[in-house]
Amino acid sequence: MSHETLAISLFLLFVGLTLILTVRASRQTKDATDFYAGGRSFSAAQNGLAIGGDYMSAASFLGIAGIIALSGYDGFLYSIGFLVAWLVALLLVAELMRNSGKFTMADVLAFRMSPQPVRTAAGISTITVSIFYLLAQMVGAGALVALLFGLTGEAAKALTIVGVGILMIVYVVVGGMKGTTWVQIVKAVLLMGGAALITLLVLGKYGFNLSSLLSEAAQQSGKGDAFLEPGLKYGTEAQGLAGKLDLISLGLALVLGTAGLPHILIRFYTVPTARDARKSVLWGIGIIGVFYLLTLVLGFGAAALVGSKEIAESNAAGNTAAPLLAEKIGELIFGDVGGTILLAFIAAVAFATILAVVAGLTLASSSSVAHDLYAHVIRKGQATEKEEVRVAKISAFVIGAVSIVLGIFAQKLNVAFLVALAFAVAASGNLPAILYSLFWKKFNTAGAVSAIYGGLGSAVLLVVFSPVVSGKVGPDGKSLSLFPEGVDFHWFPLENPGLVSIPLGFLFGYLGTVLSKEYRADKYTEMEVRSLTGIGAEKATPH
Amino acid sequence: MSTSPEEITVYEEVRARPEFAELRRRFRSFVFPVTVAFLVWYLLYVVLSGWARGFMGQQVVGSINVALIFGLLQFVSTFGLAYWYARYAGSKLDPLAERLREEAGR
């Protein structure tokens, strides 16, 4: 059996299992709390796994292993930012959010504000962040099928994107939050298992001596000791000061973005109490942290055993490093059949990874359309739960269809920057609004609206005029930007807007607040007491 | 999102209690300094990765260099702080919050 057939069979097995779980979940999904928040009845451990499944995207798995395999140490910088970010969520956001919110991020932001403008802003921001993120995953899925199965035709890629899109719509529409959570749990277990297995085999190959793995990686990379040090990819000496500031900018967006990602925030609503929200983040930190340690070995292992040159020939961004490593280590230890099986397994896991993440994103954005924009802005709070859930399902269809079309359209574009941009927008617009809401007594409607639009707008505008959109040319004279060579309208020197847009988001929020006289003392008292003690917090649905 | 007048009273009543002030103080006096500390510690790491490459590249044991150890220490500090907060919240915050909930009759 070829690895293609095996990989597709394993993947279909995953799809079959998750569809069964989704149908089961749909039978237990009766009201809006079930649909949006899984009845708030998941345990901390289950939600912790689902947090891992929601967060560890293809960018984390294939992307970081690839960056490490090609550029060495710099990929590790990404992992560290992604992990440390969870402390912001743990200490400042998760518990307070669980206690004061209901279904969406906007519930917390609109708590003591005028609901319509704040929910409109939060809804727009949620949809923007989720679509950026979705698009990156969809294009990634198309590229992956080409890389793993040698299907380079446009039709095969388009078909993959349509397939992924349809599956994510089914998970969300049929299973709601319960179905989506189970998909993420299964995926997290598979991904951790797959990564741990390959890591053990690689370390075993080097007698569990990390130092000899690293020196072999440095040698095979052709870059020597520099491969084990920062500076080959981000902030290279050739890029000068702008490159180094870009490194700081990226680091800031990664560490501050996580706690502003809507699809991550709604996970805190799926457990019975704030204490469970805290515990689920602890589980999440454990799982995500271990996973990034594993990707370190995967990346350096791929450089050592496959070689950076071969990986770069397979895919310029290194996205095939982990699958190629799986094949190589399987061959080395178990022979050709072992290589085929491991490659197929990792390929199937990669698809499962993408599916779980896109389902989470679709759920977050369609929840916001239904609960924030439809129920509270259009219907002014008069919609029934049934109507809300129906609108959420329709939105999931529309958002799914839009991302399928955009994904096919963007297939040839270089959209790798979109994940970093989603983090930058979340850190610049959502995080200031969330933190001010939870901790600043005087914060008001004008402040919330200015923080979100100001942060979102400045992050997006700066990226439009940055080298990722136009004017970046590689050594071969070909464009490395979104636009082809010859088009250059960039004036902002950094590729990551965070360094400027995050402080701007906080500044806009501050100015909006002090320039408006609105202040509701009673609602602040309610929010403060509720967020810290859980008095009046939404309860789990008894089953 | 509608709040009846009597609920407002409950919240105002709770907020006036000394235990609530204590809960708020304990929470903020932990999370604010710790957040500042780990952000500074993380930014130090990023800045050194950009500007102190000679130092980061120094080999310590075999091919394991300062950069790798520094990066791994970020994992250790993240795990450690998360554990410390969980312990702190379990012993210093949860009992107070629970007492306030019980007294409020919820």
C-alpha cells in the first residue's frame, strides 16, 4: 500500500470517528448554552485538551518544525512566544471572563457599556481575526495535499479546500460547541501522540543525547553553529535595525495576541466554574508547552536526518519537514514499510490538526454574528434562543462558504503572514478592550469602541503598507510580498505591526475613555464582584 | 444582560464587605507584579536574541548554548508561574470567593 492510500484511510478514520462524536453531541445539544458553550459541562482536563487542539494549528506544527529545520534556532522564538502568552490568559483573563461573560468575547466588553456600538465593534473584530486565521489554514490545507500526495494540480488543491470547508461546516452546524470540542480533543491526543512518538524515535537514534542531535543538525544544515543561535531568519544582521525591531514586534504580538483570540476566549465558557477555567488553562499550558518542546526535537531532527537542503527543495517554507522526518526515521528504524506508515500517520494528523482549528474558528465567528450582531444589534436583544442558534448555523454556512472561496482564490498567494497578523490584531484591538473592561473602573463605551477600531485599524493599515504586502524582493529578483514584483507602495519598514499598533490600541482606548463622560458605577460594581467571586455567573446546564 | 434592582443590591452589598476588599487585594497584588515580571523576563529574552548574539551563542555543554538554555528557562518559568498561581489561587483566593458566594446566598 502506498503512503497516499494509507494516509487517506487514516484520515477518513479520523473523520468517521469525529463525525460519530459530532452526531452524538448534536443529540445532547438542546439550547443556546449547549450550542455556544457546550452546556458549560466539560471538565477542566477535557477543555485543556480542547484548548491545545484549538491552539496548535498547522502553523504551530508544520510551520515551526519547518522554520527550525531550515533556519534553526529562530523557530524556537515562535514557540516561546506562543507558550508564554498563556500566562496572560491564565492570570488576567480566563477566570474573570468565565465569570462575567456568557457566549462571546463581546459579552464581557459590552457588560457595562452601551451594547450596540460595542457589540458591533467586537463582532467585526472577531470576524476579521477569525477570517485571517481561517484563510491561512485553508491555504495551508491546499498546499499540504499537494506536498504530501504529489497532487500539484489546481483542481486537487481546490477540492481539498472544499472538502475541509464542508467538514468544518458540518462539525459546527451539527455538533455546535460540543461537537467542535470533541474534534479538538481527538486531534490533540493524536497530535501529541504522533509528535511524541517521532521525538522518541529521533532522540533514541542519538542515544538520548540532545547535544549530539544538535551538532548533527548544525552540520547537516550547512550553516554550522549559527544554526543553533538566533539570527538566521528574524532580525538578520543584513536587515539591520528594522529587522531587529521586527523581531521585538513579532514577539509582542505573539505574547499578547493569544488572550485576545476570540476562538480561544470562548473555550473558557465551556466549563462549569471559573476555577475549572483556570484548571483548563493549566492543562492547556502543560500540553502546549510539551508540544513545543517536541517540535524543537522534530525541527532539529529533520535538519539532522533529512537535511535542510532536501527539505527546502520539497517546500521553500519548510512545511514538509515533520512529515519528511517521520518517513526518514521510520525507514531508518523499521525499514521502508515503517517509513510509509509513519509518513501516512503524520500526514493524517496534519489534516486533523487543520480541521480542528478551522472548526473552532468557524464556531467563534458564527457565534459572534448570531449572538452579537444579530441578537443584540439587529434585533436589539429581542431574538429568542432558537432564532439565535438558527442564525448561528446559517452564519457558519456563509462563513464556511466565504472561506472556501477565498481559500481557493488565495491559493497562489503568499499568505503565511496572516497568522501573525491575526495575533497582531488580537493584541492591538481585542486585548486592550478586554483588559480595560476587566480592570479599569472608568472604561466606557467610547473607550471600548476606540480601542477595538483603533487597534484593529492600525494593525491592518500598517500591514497593508508593510513589506509583506508589497516591495519585498528576494535575491533572485522575485517578489516575496503578496503583490508581484514591480508593485511597491510600502512605507512602513516592519513586517509585524505589533510594536506600533499594540501601544496605539491601548492609547486609543485610553483617549476614548477620558474624552467621554459616560460612566456607570453600578455596572462596574456588578462586574467587579461577579468577575472575582462568580456571584451571578452563568451556570452549567444540568444533564 | 438585564439586571433587576435587587441584584444590584446584592453586588453592592458584597462589594462593601471587608472580605471582598481582601479578595480583590490578594488577586491584584499577585497577578499584576507577576505579569510585569514575566513580560520583562520574556522581552529580555527577545532583546538578547536580537542584540546579544555573541552571548547567546556561547556554548555551555557540548553544542548546547546559552540561547537554548535561555529558551528552555522560559518554559520552566512559564510552568513554574502557572503552578505557583494555581497553588496561590487555591489557598488564598478560592476560599474567600466561596465564602462571599455563600454569604450572598448564591
